[in-house]
Amino acid sequence: MRAMVLERPRPADESPLNLRDIPRPIPGPGEIRVQVRCCGLCHTDLHTVEGDLQLPKLPVVPGHQIVGAVDAAGSGARTFKEGDRVGIPWLHSTCGHCEYCRRDLENLCDSARFTGLHVDGGYAEYTVVHENYAYPIPKIFSDENAAPLLCAGIIGYRSYRLSGAGSGQRLGLYGFGASAHLVLQFARHCGCEVYVFTRTAAHRELAKSLGAAWVGAAEDAAPHPLDAAIIFAPAGGLVPHALRALRRAGSLVLAGITMSPIPQMDYSLVYQERTIRSVANCTRQDAREFLELAADVPLHTEIQIFDLERANQALQALKRSEIKGAGVLRI
């Protein structure tokens, strides 16, 4: 099969992925093989190819927002039949018995493995996953429009839920890419007033078109204090700005898997019971709840499509914030 393979990490500008012919994977017990139709782009893919994350496997095929059709099943796999459309997200497997798994925090599992990092992902024509970590895709979404739901959407949903924002409250979004443009929609569906902080003109226009109550730069003073805020951009320098915008007892959620250093700041920014928390990965329950919510709203995914062979160019566009909404590789 064809796959875009990372053989050693390099800056995205140096086109670190190579188009290779590699063996088609064979599903093991309980696993399904999926013929990939498309795969969403994620900032985590950038952190993978550039070596910002520890890489447990090389060479590796990145990609963890996978939509495709079941092509074959291993022994004992019975949840899906051949031809079923499924989605495969970041969480690839967990141990099921560590302290975190027992506490319904499988996203923090001691032995968690992740798609496109520990195992080959979706920048390829086929991939395999255990049937318990794949999800039916609501019929309302096309393949390409469903792909960003599988990480940008699920992580955005977990970030929103952990922020504590609810009906009648003001939510701030810092950075406006694949995840934030989905959070804006379901936060409004849940009754929030949403303020968007972004520097890119195209992103500001998209935010306005999706119903943002106010749009500005991170340094700008919002018209009203925020009850909660989520930072999607991997920029630690945004943390003081977001805290400054929060009201007393407000919450700040950091949604990225990595972030540049957070600058030294006055204690007054976190005083009065403001909280900061990170979001790590997602659970299977997050995925099930979010996909149901996404179909109920229904969410609109703004996408830009690239062919598999242009994965390097797509990652470069992502790094330069040139993608409006979410990028998707068509396999």
C-alpha cells in the first residue's frame, strides 16, 4: 500500500514525509482493517514529524483522524462488518486495569498507545485498530467533513466540558483552527456567548460567520469578563492574556499536547480562585458523546482538502496558519 512515512523527524519546511510502498497491515485478534478514505490534519501531527514529541516508533505513519471502510476483520472481531464506515481517533488502546483506567480516566492510562505515534496511522491506504477503539460515523457527515471530528472535535469537546462553561456564560477561544471552529458551534448550541481571540484575518471572518459574539486579538480587552477560556494555540505567551480576561473563579483550559514556555507572571492573575488545567488525550466515552452531539447540532466542518502525496505541503500550510478551518488528506 502507499503511505506517507516519517523516517526521521525534521522541520515541516523540509518535507519530512516520504511516499513509500509498505506492506498492507493484517488485523490481529479483535482488530479490524480499515481502508482509509481520508485523514484529518492535526497540530499533533506537526509535533510528531518535527520531533517535539518523544517518538516510540520509527519509521511511523502519522495521522489520527481517520475515516474509512472496514475491509477485513481478525479473529473474534464482531462489532463491525465489512463495508461499515468507521472513524479512528488518537486513542488507540489502553490497558484497562491501571489506576486511571479503573477511575474512568483511560485518557491517562499508564500504558496508553496512540494512533500515528505508537502505531501507524491514517496517512496511508490501510490501517488496523481494535474494534473497541473505532466508532460509527453519523450518516449526516461526508467522509471529509467527518475527519476533523475525530480529534479536533473530540478534544474540543473534552476541553469545553472541563472548562465548566455553560448556558448563559461567556467562553473565550484563543487560536481559531480546526478545533476552535467546532467548539464555537457547539458552545453556542449549549447557550454560551463566545469570544474569539485570533490574529489571522481569515480566521476572524470565519469566527464571525459561525456566530462569534466578538472577535479580536489576544492582547485586546474583551468587552466583558470571561467565565471560561480555552487556549488551542501552542503558545505559552497566551496564558497571561487569557487569565487577565477571566472573571473571578474563572477557568482556563490548555488544549494542546505541547506548548511553548509559559512566561513568569504576577500571582494576581491566578488569585481569586481562577484555575488552570491541561487536557490530555480523550476517552472512548468522550468520542461517543461528542459524535452524537455533532450530529444533533449538526456541526459544520470547514475543510481544505489535500491529496495524500501533498501531505508535506499540507503540514506546512498548517504550520503557517494558512488553512481555514481544518485540513484533510484524501487517500
